[in-house]
Amino acid sequence: MAQSTLLRLRQAAGLTRLALTNPQEFIRFVQFRNGPPRLGVLERLISQAKPRVLVEIGVWRGDTAARMIRAAARHRADIRYWGFDLFEGMSDEILKREISLAPLSQEEVSARLAGLEAEIHLIAGNSAQTLAVTDLPPVEFAFVDGGHSYETVAADWRGLRPHLAPGALVVFDDYTNELPVEREGFGVRRLVRELSSSHDVELLKPIDTFPRVYGRLEIQLALLRMPA
């Protein structure tokens, strides 16, 4: 059986499992199967900045990676992408702590990104460690969407910061309203507020809204611009 057919079957099985075990997240996945509206901003930012070197922390299914690579490839022919994720190292405990959904395997993501006009590197492991030991060129555009706890996203920022090129754009996903911080432990809001005291940080629209038993979860992107 062809690898692409096996991949589709495994994806279908994963969606069926998600529908049975977490109907709310399955509905969210179907509703945003082309990506939540806020992620459309990434394409605009990439079109403006025209970066050559892209980094993503938190690859999940590879959808956003493909989106960013295609946007960058419209303007350059020498795109290089690095994606960091736990991949098969993701455990149920980590998923619960980081308010995350299980990613595809490294092999599955690699198959999904095959054929794109870019040099692609997928780095498996805890990004708090792998960022420090990966030989990266100066990073011009980074999307941080790994773990959602404050401790994890702060560690990702510390690992990413030495690799950033002058004028680099860093986009943090999952900047939320205050209530999800209290009820679910989202930590991006705290980090972004800390960084705002010393960096040029902008909250971007649109804001995606999701119902929760306690009220509403509002998510938007936060853009940090490094000095040129």
C-alpha cells in the first residue's frame, strides 16, 4: 500500500478517535479544517517580510508549516524551514499539562511536507533542549506554538532568542483572555506581557473565540519585532 494511502488511513483513524474521545475538539477541528482565521495573518506577515529561514515550534500536523512555506516560496526560491516538536515523544500527561492535541508522527509530517519548495528539517524532542543544540542559521521568522504553559513557552523563547536575526519577526500563538489563564493554565499572555516591557510587541486581529463551560476562550496572535 502506498505511503500516501497509509497516511490518509491513519489520519482518518485519528479523527475518528478524536470524535469519540473529545467531541468538542473534533467539532473545532472540522470548523477550522482550513486553519483558524487568526493564522491567515501569518501569510500576510511572511509576504511583507519575505524571510528565507523559518522556524516553527510546535509542528502538530504540519498544516501551518505548509502554509508558511508556501507563502515564503512565493517570494524566494531558497526557503529553509526547521520544525521542532515532540512528535512520538508526546505523552498523555504532557498533552494535558500543555493543553495540546496529539501531533502526527515525524514520518507523517515529513510525508505531508514532501514536495514543497523548501529545505525542510524536522527536529524531534523537547524544544527546551533541542533549540540549544541545533545548528540554525539566523532565523528571520519564527512561529511559537508548542506547549501552552508559561514554563514551556518561556523556555522556548529563551532557546529561540540567540538564533534570531536582526529585524526578525516572532509570532506567539495562543495569547488568550484572562479567564482561560485562570481556568486552563494558558501561559502565553504572561510571557507576552513580560516581553512587552523591553520589546516591540503587537497583538494581532482577528481573535478566534471558542465556547468553554466557564465562558469564552479568546485566542489571538502576538507579534514581536526584533530590532534591526
